[in-house]
Amino acid sequence: MNRPDSEHYHEGKIDVWAFADENFNLDECIGFHRINAIKYLTRYGKKNGYNVRDLEKAITYIQKLIELNQSEMKEMQK
């Protein structure tokens, strides 16, 4: 998965996505990725104009939501 590549997302020793996966339940992880997708979609056209990067970031979070959904469906089928 193509995660946000800005350097400030990867400073320090904590990877926020890994932290969420390890410390939040499924509903909390869904909320985390959902709100970030919404953030980038609503920011599109407002910060730095109509830049594709905001849309790409939104897609990244939406892809993670799809992965979470698929994982949950597999668990339910067990």
C-alpha cells in the first residue's frame, strides 16, 4: 500500500498506522482511516489549490479501509 510519503509522517520511532493497528480495535481503526480520508477530500481545492496529492492521500486511506473490510469479512467466514 502506498502510504503518505511526507517525511513528517515518519519522523521519530512511532509509525502511526502500526500504532493504530496494535492498540485500537477494528472500529477505532476504521474511524481513524475514515476521518483521514474525509480530511483529505475536504481539503482538496482549499490547501494548495486543486492538487492531486490530496486525492492520492484520500485514496490511500480508502484503500486501507477496503483492506480492513476484507480482513473482517474473512474473519466472519471462519
